[in-house]
Amino acid sequence: MPMADLPRIAVIADAHFHDLETDFAFPAIEVDGKALAIRSWADTRESTRVFNESARALDEALSEVARRGIRHVVLLGDYTDDGQRQTAERLRTILERHERENDTRFYALPGNHDIFGPRGRHHTKQFLDVNDARVLVTSDEEMACPGTYATPSMYCEGYPTGLAPMAAFGYFRRSDDIHWETPFGASDKVEDRLYDVSSPDGRNRYALMDATYLVEPEPGLWLMMIDANVFEPRDGMFPEGDEAAFVDSTGAGWNALLKLKPFIIDWIADVSARARRLGKTLLAFSHYPVLDPFDGATGAEGVLFGETNIARRTPRKEVAQALIDAGMTLHFSGHLHVEGVTHRGSGDGVLTNIAVPSLVAFPPAFKIVEPSAPGLLVETVELSSSAVDPRISCGYRREMAHLTEEADSAFDVSDYGSFLKAHKRALVQHRYFPKEWPKEAVEAISGLTVEDVCKRLGGPGAIESVIAACPPEDATDLVRLEMLELITDWYCLRQASVLALDKISAPHLRLYRALAARFGSAAEGGWDGSTDTFLSIFFGAFDAFLDRAETGSLRVHIESTPSNVEAA
């Protein structure tokens, strides 16, 4: 089939679906006379994703897919909040409804939040109860005590049980698949999809299931769905299948896959060769990135904050080389909730990773892949203009009032994009400052404005040289800009790249360039431990973030010869 006749594909990453209207067997807060399973704002403001807003975001994304007449949808992992039994079952009913009503076909991949090891793991979450108080709901009966509620529906299953609710969405063969296979052959039986792993000391051994598959949903189109969840047994003796017996897949990804699932690389090489020989359009997907989705722009972060989550989850160069050697040319990833396009290699051996943003973090978006001779067009669809659910904001306000805490400005916004940017500001205060930033730096800049920091770094009059390039009518606001707002924009640019440019005012963007020029220093020079040097490296990072954003595009054209990738 000519490429122009191939269908469009929607790619949704990190939906983290949580059903507000589910019953987790505790006396839930009631809003407008209805009990709602609202996760606490206290947890939300410390999490890199939001929880309660996920159901509406997924509904908006799937509705947009249906409006565009797109039949095929890839769910790029972390499709559930945390793999809870009841959550996965509820998600299944939603996807089945879309299949019935819109003839949609879903192709799922497991993420680190969807499934764990061979036996699963317990989860404990904080919700709001009928008295507006925070209560714990757990799947671990041993934790049950006054004020804590236990229910098995909170449990996250392991392989293969955890695949059961999503079994019809690609993991197993369907009658209408033109072609379907796994790295182990044509069988979709669980017992035919096992591989052996052991701890370095050899005492902890398992035969684990791999959920990778290749499917041809339409003639000429191959979707390579790679299960890059890797659970490495730890040294020592543990109860069979115990959570503590395994290294969590969250920080492992492709780095661990090279070691523990090398058969995947061999299979990729075989599939890639067959696709070229048979004239198939081959698209590869996994939850985890195969290239640094920030394309090196986060170098300052490692210098300032040490080994952050971003650093731990960045694939090594060996991953790119192994996949280039195997013939992979285009890969879509989620996991880090980031927007970005990264290329590695040269000539005919070029690998491109398309990082797909999450539905529940700034910026909320998904991708559409459209075959468009002589290549592919990848379009970003934003959900920022979606409305927020006023019932959730009501719950957050009541939670804060119950504890006599001040309501967050996030509760006052009406659109989803503004809410997620306000959530990013709360995240800076409640996660990044206490968990990653040096205490001395936080104390030194708390409550300061840009003018205050310029004076600290450059003396009296320094602010004038910084704002000299800005229009005079913007000067007053720029001088008074609080550092908290600036830092929030720093994280927004890091995460959203081109998608952040219209969410940050033009005067602020010019200010950030000016600060980088006046005070910024390269991360390679290192940090001497002082707050002033910390701020200089921090300001310097603005250049890398802005360069990356300004060269990005909402529509990326990938030519059939993978050495050429252009912004459309």
C-alpha cells in the first residue's frame, strides 16, 4: 500500500487514568451530592503529574481522536494511575466503549506505573473523606488502622495477570490483525513469552513474561510495540515474587533492557530487515525514551541538583548505537512527560526519538502520526484549552480550609493549561525546593524579585543593563517579577520546549535571554557550592532551553530517508 494511503495514528502517553467516580471502599468526600474519589492536593502538589484531572483529560483526548476520524490509537504506557485493579478495569470499559461507538482500535504498552514484576505490589494513596480530611486507602491489610482503609482494589498486579484488563488492546492476537508476532514467535500464549533473569549473586531467579509484540493493523503498516519494562532481581533471598526482590523499572528502561532483554535487540534487527524487504512502514514504540528527550539541554540540572529523576532515566549512548545497528529509525516514547525530538547517528544510520508529552502534566498533549509521502508528518495536539472540573477545585478548597491552609492560586483557573502551569509553580515550592535544591539557595532567594537577584549578582544598576533590550513599557513588571515565577517558567521551558513559548509572555522570554547573557555561565565550569555560582549556572540554562524551544515545531516532517528530519 502506498504511504499516502496508510491510516493516521494517535499516540497518547502517560494518561495515568484515575476514575473520580470509583468506589475504593472508604467514606469519600461528597461534592454536589455525589461521592468522589479525590486524591489530596497535598499529594498532587508534590507529584510530577496530577491525579484527579486525568479522567477528563483522557476523555478530551479520545473525543478529539474520534472527531478527527482516527481509528488507531497507541497507548504509550502508564495508561493507569498506578495499576490499581479497579482503575484498570474501569479503563477497560472506557476503551471498549470507544471501540463500539467509534470503531477505534487500541494498541497498549505497559509503563512502570501499570504493572510490577511477576506478583505485583501494594499501593497506599491519600484521599479526601466525607469530612474533608485526608485519609489513607491501601491494598495492604497489615496497614489497616483507625483512619486508614484497606481494599484489594488498590493492588497493582504483576505479569501476566496485570495485562488481563487490557488483553484485547494489542497484547494478544486479535482476529482482525493482518499480522501479529512476538520476539518468541507467532504464539500469543503467556508460557511461550517467558525469559530468564537472575540476580548478580544467582540466588534470585525468575522466568518473567515479556509483553512485546508486532502488529499489522492495516496493510503495509507495522507497529512495533516494545515492552521495555525491566525488573532486575536483587541479590539476596526474598519471598517468592516480593516487591523488594526487584529493582523498579522506573529508572531502568532501555539501559537495563540491553543487559536483561538482549533478545529484543535481535528481534528489532530482524523485524527492521523484513520491513525494508517487504516495503512495510515500521513505527517503533516503547514507554521509555531511547535517546535523551531533552537533547542535552539538562546538563545544568545534573551539576546543580546531582542525580535527579531526569538523570537516572536518561538512556546511555550504548542504547542509541545498539538500536541504530539494529536498523531502528523512528521511535516514540513517553515516561518523562516531555515534549522533544532528538536525533542521533549519520547518513543512513539515523535514529529519531519523538518524546510524547503526558495528558496530566504541563504541557498536556498527544501526537498524531500521518503518513505523508515521501515520509511521515507528526502533529502535536494540545489540550490546554480544556475546561477544568469545578468539583475537583471545590474538593481542594475544602481540604485546605479543613487544615486552615491558604488556597492555592491553581484553584481559581478555568482552563486546564493554566491549571497545569499553576501546578508546576506548586511543584517548585513543594517538591523541587525541598527535595532537589540546595537549602542555602532556596533560603537566599525566597521572596526576592529579579531586581533583587540582579543586584546581588551584579551590584547596583545591574538590572538596568538586563532590561535595556526590553521595551520601556515592560520594564516595571520585569523588575518586580518574583523569582518563584521565573523558576516556574524555567521548569516549564525545560519540560514543554516549543509548547511553552505561547504560555510565557514575550517580555519574560526576552528577560530570560538577557539574564543568561548578563549572568549565565556554562554548567561545564562546575558549581563551587556558592549561591551566586548556582544562580549563574541556573540562568545559563535558559539559553539551552530557549534554543531548544525556538527550533521546535508543532508539526515535524520525517522524510522516508531517515537522515532528514524537518520542521513542517
